[in-house]
Amino acid sequence: MGEDQQVRAPQSGIGAGGVALWSKPQTRWRICIDFGTATSKASAWRTHPSPTADYLKPLPLGAMAGGSKPFLLDSALLIDKGSVWFGPAAIKRARELGGKADLLRSFKTFLAAGDLDEALALKLRRSADPTATYTHRDAILMYLAYLLDIVDRTAQADPDLAAEAGKTPLRFAHPMWRRGLASTAVVARLFDEAAFIRERLAIHFPDPDSIPHVMLHAALREARNAPSFGRMQAAIFEAHAAAAAHFSFTSHNPHPILIFDMGAGTTDLTAFESGGIRSADASMTEIDESRRTLSLACDEVDLILLNMVVDKAKFAKDSASRRRLWYALSPAMRAAKEVLFTEKAVELQFEGNQIILRYKDVAANPRFKAFRAAIEASYTECLEFVSRRAAASGHDTIDILLAGGGSSLPFIQEMAQRTRPTAARIRKVRVASIVPDWAYDPSFGEDFVKSFPQMAIAIGGAVARVPVAE
Ligand SMILES: Nc1ncnc2c1ncn2[C@@H]1O[C@H](COP(=O)(O)OP(=O)(O)OP(=O)(O)O)[C@@H](O)[C@H]1O
Ligand SMILES: [Mg+2]
């Protein structure tokens, strides 16, 4: 069998256990897709020892989809009676409908369920799917098909990537939803089915404001029996990818490093031994058993804020107006949180009413305090574990790297600055800067630095040398 056929195997090259089954791409670039709970990101990489815009291409998926942040593609769907809306168009449509539509977001967290098959087979909540026809699995598949389409079209628009658009091997970043790697095989299969749906609906996706249900239902049905090759070559743990984005391009990192990546749905932690991370091609030595995933992250903060807003909104007296308020404000909470934590207050509007949320009230809220305490307890526990290992190998310093959108939250940065391990030998805990120096190169574009904490996972995922069982 020729190599070409090998590459065109009927399904993605990840078997149970996440083991890469094929690795002979005929292409120069590879792309890592970070299907995020809040926003999806992707980056291309063509092996080279330094990160220049000629070899590292963070893909502007948001710009391609007409979103407001060039590198961030909203992970959102809106299902109305006639069709499904995708990404930024779904958010725009939800805004137009005010409190009448329940925007579907954070569907990536369906993959975190204990019984994955059962969770994926569940019907979507009725308020988000007025047709009562789609399952959790369908929602993920429809979005992944759209995401693959945007990725390939963004590659097509880049002169260096255009020749390989649609052929480049792909990787995806994942949290540790459960022990073992069975879920990465499930996700690879979802990408295969999504690739089929994308091919089927290719002529509709270029203007993906919405796609009629009848087409989606047919494509979903067929994809189940005839998945295409989703080009997935490997899967990488998100915190590992975040580390690779930072340390692949530094000359030497002498100390053990703890990585804390807080996204919208999960917070992922891991640690690497000193000296292991050196260049794009050097292998990184992860400290055994340091990986952790918590299902507590920025979405929990948004939920706390939303509950506080609804409690404050005395003008919303009956359950119908409270529901409208909930649907109308829930898509706005991510941006509202970003303002609240920098400005210490945020103002929200609903049907002519104004609601002001102040940071001091949030800080005193019992559920917010419990959230902070839980995050800090997990962080401390991981820091203690890494410190003991580091001290036993003779180190006196630990580096901390924060990544993900949550790393911008002031209380997360304070936690990293303040928390010290008990191991007497560890005298220094140094918090690395969230954005590495090379990212400030203007050739990456001015929005790149702002989105770097969120982009780090896609970048590192593309750059990292992934061990066979990653
Ligand atoms: N400057 C900021 N201040 C506060 N929060 C921010 C800021 N920038 C981004 N965020 C929050 O970060 C979250 C998104 O982060 P990120 O893109 O890393 O998550 P994700 O990859 O979608 O989620 P996950 O990795 O859990 O699947 C959102 O809740 C967003 O509001
Ligand atoms: Mg993420």
C-alpha cells in the first residue's frame, strides 16, 4: 500500500488509548485545533526552530467567520424552527431575538460526562432545540463540521498554507476528562463524522449564517455510517500544549514548571521536569501523575454572575420575564465578566432596565468564595506535589505558567504570586509572564498578544512533539 493510501485511511489515526496509528504526512504543515468550551482556536506550524510568522501561523478563525475577535471563534449554535446558526452568526441571531432564544454554548462539556455514550445520546434541552430532534452528539458534530470548514477556509486564504488547505494533518487539544484516554478516540471519531458532514454541506458553509434542518438531519444520519477521514493525527493534553507554546522557543528552562490553564469549561494542570523543554523538537519530560483536570473554570464564574444579576433584577417579577432575562443576558456574561474584573463594576441593560454588578459584591458572594477556595485548593495540592518531587531532585525553584482566558483574572494571578509550597527546600516560586517575548513580533498582528493566553494551547499543540500515547 502506498503512503498516499495510508494517509487516506478511512478514519482518523487515533485508536483507543489515543495512540497515533499513522504518521507519514506528505505535507509540510500541521494544524492543531483547540475546540474550546467558549471559543475555538487553531494554529499551523511548519517545523522550524524559531517562532516566526513564516513558520508559525495562528489562524484568524474569528475573522474568517465574521466575529469580533480575529483569533477566537465562538463555540456557539442557535437552533430555531427552520435552521441552525453557527458561531458569531448564532450569537448575533440570539441578540436579535432578545430573551426569546436559548443560545447553545459550552456544549464541549457534554464530553465530560461519566457515561459518555449515554450523555452524547441525550436530547438537547428543549429550550435550546425547539425542534426536539437533536442530541448532544449532533450539536458537537454540527459545530465541529463548521469548525473544520472555517479552519480549511482560513488556511486557503493564507498564501503559504493554501496549497495544503484541506490536506494538512490535524491534531486536537483535550482535557483529561477521565482516567485513561478512551475519550480521545471518541473525539477523533466525532471529527471523522464531522468531516463527512462538512463535505456534504460544503456549498452551504461558505455563508454559514444558517443551514436548514432537513440538510443537517440527512448529513448527520449518513455520517454515522460513513465517516470521512477527519485527518486527525494526534491528540494533546491542553496544559501540555500551553507549556509547549512557551518553552519550545526558549533556550533552556532549568527549573520544574507547573502549568495552570484555566479555560471556560475546565482548568487543566500539569508539570514538567527541569531542563526537559528546550526547542521545538526536544521532548518535554512531564512529571508522572501531575496531570489534573477540574470541571471548574470561567463558566462557573459566569453562572455566579448571572445568578446575582437575576436576583438583583427586581423588575423581572414573574418566571417568564426572569427566563427572558436569563436567555438575554447569558450570552453577554463572558464579556461582562472581563469588564467587571478590570473595571470593578459592570453595567448591563435589559428591556430598558439597568443592572449594575460590583466586584465587591461578587467577592463577598458565598458561591464565588467557594469557587475560589476550590480552585486554590487544587492549585495548592498540585504545587505541593510538584514541589516535593522538585525538592527530592535537588531543586530550590519552581516556575509557574498561567494560560487560558482565566489566567487574565486578577484573583488567579494573585493566587500564583501568593501561594508558596511547604517544602522547605523550595525557596523561590517564579510566575512566568503570560505572553512570551516572541509573541510581540508585529508580524503576528496586533490582536495576537491580546489573545495569546487563549491561543497558547493551539500553538503549543501544533508545535509540540507528541509522544505516541499522548
Ligand atoms: N481579560 C479577561 N478577563 C477575564 N476573563 C477572560 C479574559 N479573557 C478571556 N476571558 C475568559 O476566558 C474564557 C475563555 O478562555 P479560553 O478560550 O481559554 O477557554 P476555552 O478554551 O474556550 O475553554 P476550555 O479550555 O475549558 O474548553 C471565557 O470565559 C472568557 O470570558
Ligand atoms: Mg481551552
